[in-house]
Amino acid sequence: MERVLRRIQRGGIHPSIKGEVWEFLLGGYDPDSTFEERNILRNHRREQYYAWKEECRQMVPLIGSGKFVTMAVVAEDGQPLEESSVENQGWLVKTAITDKRLLQWMLVLSQIGLDVVRTDRYLSFYENESNQARLWDILSIYTWLNPDIGYVQGMNDICSPMIILLEDEADAFWCFERAMRRLRENFRTTATSMGVQTQLGMLSQVIKTVDPRLHQHLEDLDGGEYLFAIRMLMVLFRREFSFLDALYLWELMWAMEYNPNLFASYEKPENRGNFSEQDPRLLKKYGKFERKYVKSGQNEQHNTLAVFVVASVLETKNKRLLKEAKGLDDVVQILGDIAGNLDARKACKEALKIHEKFLKKANRQ
Amino acid sequence: MSDDDERGEEYLFKIVIIGDSAVGKSNLLTRYARNEFNPNSKATIGVEFQTQSMVIDGKEVKAQIWDTAGQERFRAVTSAYYRGAVGALVVYDITRSSTFENVGRWLDELNTHSDTTVAKMLIGNKCDLESIRAVSVEEGKSLAESEGLFFMETSALDSTNVKTAFEMVIREIYSNMSRKQLNSDSYKEELSSNRVSLVKNDNEGTKTFSCCSR
């Protein structure tokens, strides 16, 4: 695993094994497990996924049919809607839906469909309708299983690469599920707030600490909430980077954040407290970013690297932001110019530097 | 043609585009601002914006148009951008009646978060898809009438009415501003209390109606 982490930092891994490496990076498998152990676990997970899929198919026969909906199937009061009859050959909700969880889920299925048809459509992979349907299936099933988060736009951007990289739909689901373990809080929304605002708050703290002048300037422009950075954090820079560059950025970030105990902490959350022992020989097994926290003994919830990557992006535009931005619109404009002009490795390297600076300054205060 | 007083005079209007997911908000905006249509456009996460200028009475009027995510879950964040908007386009998709039924909710949302909009327009987009139309022109028209909105059907795909719709909103804001300007001095106070500033910049003689650039 250490070798893999180094390889990623040197330039990425071959596309043919990317999916499998991601499963490790995201804590899907124990780095010390044998091939045989992993096979057993993989089969077990596939069975589990297909059981869930069957459960969902019972409720909505379109799941797994290779087709999906973009038109609403039920009204908000649970009454069946004819609107969708144009597209879904034969299947219609016949009686009013009264179960709250089921209704919430059915209401969002068309939203997922609307986003699926516009997810990475420039890729030939998604010209194929059955691949679009796989994306719809996975997102729908995830949504059914996670009613507290539900479906929020942007999750499609996170899920799409998994389906391309992992051939088996169940494997793609689990890879997505693991990625969402890190990201899901961003997608938790209420009527008055969005989860991602927690990370925006951290970003604000970071900039305030490492570049007080820029922070003050943004605050003067009424941008102290950093709402303009929402997209970067929610879809992990998918819109700022090309498809392939974003994948490389993700794996760099995950490699730097790698924690060998991730798998165990997901599988046996009750043992979470037992991983804090500090064996210096083990430190090599951690990613560069994570290592700093382990060293300093801070094993609690901490900032994610993504926040520092956004900070590094802001820093590259520091001069223009200070000089040219006279309103929030200018900020958005200046940051908009970065699309396609970022280097993943450089951004991560800068992010680590900012992280170091932040820890130093924060400790001094 | 314009005399010295007017030279360099510039107006900046903030406009928001709201409405359900996938009704074509982003493509309406890129059609207007850049004359482009992207069939592979993605869902908007949070907010994006573009500016476009036009000339009215020899004055340059700049519209700063904010495009918002359609999914309800984003409203906590997108509604922050309604503040100070003087114009709004509420968009539905003529092929999906649910997007039309939600128009009332978007109007409520707008009224709750912004009391500065002077020009609102209801837009039935995708009128190129006549064969699968689900909302009639009459339905759109009558809703607009009862809510006091301008109304137009557009197609971002084939450009029908897009420019006309945006310019109508911008003209309405402009004429509203000039009328009020002529009518009362107290309007300036009223505007600033609504966070819409009417600032006379001495150096450039720039007039700005906006909340977002102070």
C-alpha cells in the first residue's frame, strides 16, 4: 500500500487498476487482507447490493430494467401522476402512496433521472442508455438506504466515475458508498442550511489564519461565508478540472488522506477509539496529510484536504482577488477562470503547504 | 449624441433566474449572454452568473444575471443571492406540468427573500417541443396575469424570444428606475434602505443599482 501511495503521488495509477486501488484508498478493503479474504468480502457485498436492489425493484419495477424516469411518478401528496406515462413503458403508480419514506423516495426518482441524463454526457460511455440506467439505479438505491441524506444534485458527479471504473455494478455502488462516507455530510440539508457550509466555515477559518488580508477583503465584499466555493467542495472539483484530471486529483487527495485503519473503523465502528496508538513504524502507512494529524495526536474529526485544496486555489488567485474583485460577482468571475487551468499535483502540493502553515499558526494562537 | 452629463453613465441591474430543475435556466442564460446552447450542460451546483449589456436611451445598461440550482435542497444557499435583485425570471418547462405547478412556490420564495424586484417575468421554456407540450400558452398567460408578471414562451435551443425576454425585463427595470428617479428624491433613501444602492461615483459618474457591488 505504501508503494501505491507513492506511485499515486508520482503520477497516478494505470486506468485498468484505478477502480481497485480506489476501493483500498476509500477504506473498502483492509490493506493487510489476503486475496482470498477480499474475494469473500466482495461476494458478500455483491449479494447484499443485489438484495437491496431487489427490494427497491419490488417497489419500483423500473429499477434494474435498463430504463428510468425523468418525469414525476407521484405528486407531493402521494397521488399517482400520469405525467410519466410518456416515458416509462407500462409501469405507473396505481394507488396513492401513504408511507412517508417511500413517498420521499419516489418523489426524488425523477430528479435523479433529470440529472442522470446530463451527467458527463460528452463521454461516449454515457451515450449508452443502459449505462445511464446503471447510474440511476445506484443513486436511487443509495437514496433509499440513506433517507437522512436523500439525493442531492452533485452526488451524480461523484458516482459517475465509479461506474466507469468498476465493471460490476455492485462494486461501483460500494465504491460510491465509501466515497460518500467522506462526503455525505456536505449533502445533508435542512430548510435553512446545507451541510457543506460546515466545510465552508473551516475554509473561512483557514484563510483567516493563513491570509488574513484576503479574508478581510472577501468579508468586505460580503463573501465571508465563502458560498462561492460550494461547488468545488460538493462535487470535489469535477467542474474545475477535466474528467481525467479530476480523477487524478481525487486519488491524490485520497492517497494523502489515507489512513490504514479506515477499513476497520468502517467495519467495526465500536472499535474506533482503539486506533490511536502511535507506532512510529506505522506512520509510513499513512498518507502525507493524515500523517500530520496522527503525529500531533489529533485523531478526532479534522479538516479535510479538500478545504485546503480550495484554499490553495484561492491563494493562486490572491493578487487578482485583492486587486480586481470589487464585488462578489468579480470573485465568482475570477474563480471561474480557473476551470481547465489547474494542475492537480500542484494544487495538492500547495494545499499541504497551506495546511502546514495553518497548523503552525493555529498552534501559536 | 449623449451630452457630457450622461457620458460614462452606467447602470447595473441584478437579475435572478429561478425555477425547477432542468427547465433550462442555464441554457437560457448562456443563449442570452453568449449565444450558445450546450446540449450536454450539467446541473448547476449552487449559483453561477453571467453579465450582458444593452443600450437604452444611449446609456449602457449592464445586467448581472444569477443562475441558480433548481433542486429544492439548495434553497438555503441560493436564496441568499436573491437579495437586492431588481429583476427575476421564473422559468418552467412547457413539457412538464409539475414545473408549472411549482411556479407559485418560486414566487413565494422570491418574495420572502427579496423585496426589491420591480420586474418579474414568467417564462415557459422549451417551446420548440410543441409535440409534447403539457402546459398551454393560455395557462401560462393567465397565471402571469393573475400574478402580475410578464409572460413569454422561449426556446433556448432555437433562440426563440430569449433576447426579447431578457431585454424586456431589463427595460422594465430601467424605466421603473428612471420614472421613480424623476418622481421623488426620497426614492434614493428608499433604495438604500432596501440595500439597493444608488451611488453617484464622483470620479466616473457611474450610477449603480445593485446590492452586490458596494
